[in-house]
Amino acid sequence: MNIEQAARGFAACGSEARLAVLRTLIRAGDAGLSVGQIQERCGLPASTLAHHLRCLAAGGLVDQERCGRTVVSRAAYRHIEALADYLLSECCADAKPSPVAKAARDALRSEQS
């Protein structure tokens, strides 16, 4: 991941509503949720939710798939993990990592290999 990709990803979750949608999709797991289900759980109007889902998808944080007449959205776990790894490894590269940060970075790397 490069700095431009990281900036897009972090910018995509830069509002409370988008962060709530992303959290809802992460909690939903691999099955994902339809737009209606996300709307119900987050309490957002349909047009607002559509805007936030587009932003999250553009940032690589959400994948969407059409299943018949329904659009299912899923958290893009690998990209989210890559953002976390970028933050822990690149942004803290010159500092001695805390034990917690080191354990988190090591856990992410072991899952990726």
C-alpha cells in the first residue's frame, strides 16, 4: 500500500456516518448486508446511505455485488487490514513501537502470510 491509497482509505471513513456503516458491515461478516438492512441498522435515509456507500467503495473499504435485484455490501477486510498495517508500520517506522502496537502489527503480518 502506498500513501495515496492509504489517504483514500482513511478519508473514506472520515465521517461518523461512514464509520458507522463500515462498523455495521464489519460486524455483519462475510455475508454482508443489503442496502435496506444497512439503512435499518444505521438509521440513515436511502439517498444519504447511497452517498456514504459510494465513498466507502471508492476508498476500497467496501465491496458491492448485485444479487438479482439486491445490492449486497461487504467490508473489504483485506484492504482494512492493509490500512491498519500501513498505519502501524509506516507511520511508526522511526519510533520504537509500544508492546501493544508491535503485537498488533505482528498479528496482522502473520494473518497475511
